[in-house]
Amino acid sequence: MPDRLPNHSNHRRRFAHRSEAEVARLLDFYGVEWRYEPTTFVLEEGSDGSVKECFTPDFYLPAYDLYLELTTQRPSLANRKHQKLRKLQAKHPGVTVKLLGVRDLHRLMVRFGRARGL
């Protein structure tokens, strides 16, 4: 089983949450190339090689070789996402993912005049 699974959602622009759409608009405005959910990383496999757990970051910024993961969950509920990021770093140490939480997203949108209640 490959460590990375192809994800063909690059061609659609339907986002799971409006915060993702806002970040995409912001990246477009500043001319930052991005891809939406382009890669799924295998975190855990079964003994038969089947995928038991995987992680698909929200955005990839090729110019920075950086993945962005947005979370609009309350910090107390984001623990599962943090666990997945730790597993990702252990299994794929060369992959850089920046987690942007609710406060990070709000500050970013306010700074760039895009705050509309994420």
C-alpha cells in the first residue's frame, strides 16, 4: 500500500467548511498557488495491508512545500486532529503541516479584512 493516496478533488471547488473557502480566496488574492486536499497520507494499515487510518490536509502550498489543516472545532475537541498530526509526523517526517485553529483563522481574516464570522 503506498504511503500517499491520490486525491482527485483538485478539480472541484466545493469546500467542507466556509473557512476553507475564505482561506482559498485569500490565497488567490495574494497569488499563492494552492491545491485543495491533494494528498491522503496513510497513518495506519491493517495486517492485510488495508488502510485503517489516514489523514488528508485541507491545502497544499507547492511553493512552500507546506500543508495547511484548518480546524474550526473548539480547542477541547481538536485533540483527535492533534493525534493524527503526531502520527503523520512520525510516519512521514519530511511532511510539514501547519494547523490553523479557530483563533488563528480569525486573526488571519481580521488582519486581511476578511472576517465575516468563520
